[in-house]
Amino acid sequence: MVDLSIVIINKNYKDYLKYCIKSCLNQKTKFKYEILFSDDGSTDGSIEYIKSLKNNKIKCLISNNKGIEIVSNKALKKARGKFIVRVDSDDSLKENFVEIMLTKIKKTNYSFIYSNYHLIDKKGKLIKNVKLPQFDENEIFSRGDFLASGTVFLKKHLKKLNFYNEKYKNSGLENYELVLKLLLINKKGKHINKNLFYYRKHKKNYSIKKRKRIVKYGNLLFNKLKIGKYTFNKYHPLA
């Protein structure tokens, strides 16, 4: 039985990938976990790098410009873990991430749990420590986004929603949409007051490059879900 599936999503982030992979492989935990690397047609040597590791713990899935939603779902559907965490390949986990998060969520009925994090720059230098508030539905509805990296989900609840919405390619809000839909079917989350992963901020971040597109989709999403107006609060990842 696999306790946790770590799903690494990548497209042309080879410069950061080795840090991400190392952090996932070096978890100090009693829990059994697997790593699924899902690539969306990288041309920078990322795939070759993964294959060169020859590590049986990593399962490699290759797509070709399908978009983050389809590429993520490809791995999520193959994941054997009772729980799932997605890690974008420019981010990384602290060595106690799996142990703390699995210990917490296994004792609860929550659909997802999330923690504080370290915001770092492209070179890995600490920008600031980000402390998120305790779980509050109203706060999340007003946040404007919800980081994909570091959120541990109960797989069966994601399956109930058919995982990520694939109708809009590279929406930039795929994880936020998933969290909102969980809240709308009365599923709950839990905040862990510890900094357990590193979120890297750099000029290649999709959320920076495509901000106008993301806001447009946010407005469409909130209108479709009939949950008011799409807004940002101070806990937005890029606030």
C-alpha cells in the first residue's frame, strides 16, 4: 500500500529540477511514497536528466504540449497513493514534509491540508517566510489562488471531482479551482502552522507571465460557480 504519491509537474525547468527531485527522494519518513514525474514536452534536457538518474522510485510520464491540467491528471489517475501531493518542478519539499503532513492528515477527515512555506528567488535565496491563516472558507474564496505545490489531497475526493478541469488549457488557476470545488461540496481543509516547502519565484513563473489571462479565467470561473466576484487578498501567492 502506497501512502502518498508525489506528482512532479515539469516543462523546461531543468535548472531547478534537480533540487526538486533531490528534495522528494530525500524524505525522512516512515510512510511509503512514490514519485511520478509528468513532463509536458520539455526541450531543455529535463527528460534526459530524469532518465539518467535510473531511479526505480521515479515513474516518468511524457506528454507533448497538452497543458498542465491534462499532464497533471495523467499522473493523478495513475497514482497509487491514498493521498496525493503535487510539486511543481521549480519548487521543493523540506525533508520532513511527508512525515509531518501524512501524520496530520491520517488522523483527520479533511480533504486537504496545506502548510506555510519559504518563498525563495531563482537562486534559492530566501525572500521571506510566508505564514498562511488557519483554514477559513471565506478567506480562501477571496484569496484569488491556492498554491499547487505542497497541498496534500485525499485522492478519492479528487476522483469524485474528476481531478483537474481540462476544458481550459493552462488556466493558471487549476489548483485553486479544484480547492473551490471541494469547498462547494462541503469538504474541509486544514492548515499546518509549519514552513514545509520552498516556493520559487522567478520570471518564468506562469502566474507572472500570464497574469491578465489568469484574471480573465478567474472571472469566468467565479461566474460559472456562482460564488461572487473574483478577488485577491494578501495571502495570494504573488501578493
